[in-house]
Amino acid sequence: MPLFRVVAEHPESEARLGVLSTPHGEVKTPAFVAVATRGTVKAASADDVWALGVQILIGNTYHLILRPGAETVEALGGLHGFSGWDGPWMTDSGGFQVFSLGAGKVHGVGKIASIFPGEAVPKPTGPSLVRLTEDGARFRSIVDGSWVFFSPEEVIRYQRLLGADIILPLDECTSPFHSRAYTEAAMERTHRWAERALRAFEETQGLGPNPGQVLYGIVQGGAYEDLRRRSARVIAGLGFPGFAIGGSLGKSKEDMLHVIEWTVDELPKERPRHLLGIGTVEDILEAVRRGIDTFDCAAPTRMARNGTLLSAREEGFRLNIKNARFRRDEGPIEEGCDCPTCQRHSRAFLHHLFRCGELSYFRLATLHNLRFMARLMAAIRGRIAAGKPLDAASVMEDLGRT
């Protein structure tokens, strides 16, 4: 069975319906990949996440090798056996964490500082904790401060032991404030690391609990059209069965859309395309229209924990449950939502839980936001199948009816 097959194409855009086949089940695309950094989605169980309609999770190699260790996970059945989530798994390479501890700190760009910083140069958040060479990346552990070394080969070995269905090679992420010369040099290094990762992947066949594992290639090149196109052609030419778009997506959402267009234009149409670290409603819709199949992002669950709940009926698709106007609001987060939280609890109750710091709030809010994302992707797939427009208003109207 092929890794990926296109089921239908949208008549008015580059969007397509697809099926991603893995040893642990199929994923209907376009799909949102929920972030399970340390082997679990924060504040939710594997049963919770499955019941919400989430199809696939992504773990973080960097965090998992620090605690509990790749060998421990492998001994306990790989991520599937260890975590209790027996559906499809992805793992990233840890390249973004190396970036966030290095250039991300120096340039003030990362998960917390906006990845789209505009033209104004942000203030540094600290000195680099990374030493990057042709061999790989040496960095300080956030657990005990010890030095850890990531090479392309070692990252493949770690991920073989973790046993995810789809894994990613080590790459060098760049910042929107890196020069063109540095961005090009980092891209070329990523290409060399990709070749080393492919060799290591072949040499480690039989290692770990998942013989059906596949390795995606990562396209770099910053927000420079010629670099992105060149990187996409090089990575595609190496024979990877699927691709991820990584690194700096520019200084604005407009830059990001150009990067997606340049990259997709150079990639084989029959292979899956994953966009790393992007997951807002608006960005997903724009990326789907440009041919992206899967997305991962911690934003929906992080926002839930911080008091922001997703809704098709709110401006910007967000509701701030901290707001005092919800103190006596008897309604659910979103009328018509079938998540366990909306079926049982009011905005007033969630407002109360958040204000009191009750731990149950984190679970209830996370369940809602993850269900919203699953419903959003189902609505998008439905409109692609029917050949209907993929504008935000139409998708939200469909979402409101589900």
C-alpha cells in the first residue's frame, strides 16, 4: 500500500483530499496533528484525544531523549506501547529546539516570541546555548545542564528506538533575521545532513519497534524564493516519500504564503506535504488552499491552558474565558459543539475554574480546543470533496452546523 494517495482535488485551488497510510492506521487529509511533546497531549489522555476525532500525534525527539530516554521508550514498546496511543505517531528531529536554544534566543524569535516578527528586530531573550558544526549540534540539556550532542545519524537512531510511523531528519532552522548568506549556508548544511540521515535510516533497518517507519525530508531556505525552490528540488531529488516545510517562514503571514507556494510548486504532487509549527484557523485555511496536507502546532492546546477557547462564532475564532462577562453566562463555549465540555459545562463554570486555578479547567479547555480543530479539518475535507469554496466564512458556517 502506498504511503499517500490523493483521493480528490479541489477545482478552485491546490487543495486536495488524501489518505496517509501508516502501520498504525490511516489519516484522512488535510489533517491537524496534535502536539504530544513528551508522549502525551498536555492535560488529556490518549482515550480523550482519540474520542475527539484527532487522528495523529507528534512527539518531540529532543524532549523524549532527555526524559525518559529513547532506550527506555523502546523497551516499553516504543511510543505506541509506552504512551497508550496506538494510532499514528510522528516525531520531529529536535531541530527546532536546537534553534530555539540557539539563534532563536539571540534573535528573540521562537514559540513564545512571534515567529512572524515584522520588520522590527526583537530583543534577544538570552545567549545561545548551542554550538553548531558540520558534525551536528551540541547543546545544554534543559533537565540537568549537561552537554548533549545531536548528529544526523544519532537523531535517526533515537527515532528508530522511539518507533513513530513518520520521522524527520535533523535540519538547521534559520531565523527571519538571518542574512541571505547564512540562510543559504544553513540550507546547504541541511541538504548534507539529509543525505547522512537517509544513509543512517537505511543502515538502521530492523532497529526499534516499527519496521514500517518512513522518513520525510525537510525543505529549508528561509523566505528567499530561489533558495526555497532549490531546496525543494534537492530534497525531492533525494527520494524522500514525504516532505515537511520548515525553518523561517519570513517576517509576516504574507511571506509564509509565498514560501508555501514556492515550495509546493517544486514538490512531487503524489507525495504528502507537512507544514511544521503552523496551526491557527486562518493559516490552515490558506495553507490547505495552497496544497498542504498536514499541520502540527501546539497553539490550540497552549491557548486552552491560557484561557483562550476556539469558536467559529467569535471574532478571530477566539473566546477569552477570563473575561468578566462570562461570570454568569449559562451557555456552552460554542453552541452546537459536540465536545464533552460544551455538552456538560457552561462558560460561567469554566470562567470560575480558570479564575480559581482548578486543574480540571486545563482538561476541559483542552478537550474543547482539540475537538474544534478536528471539526475544522472535517469541515475543510467536506468542502474539498464537494468542490465548494474554502473561504473562512463558508468553512465556519459549515462548522457551526456540525
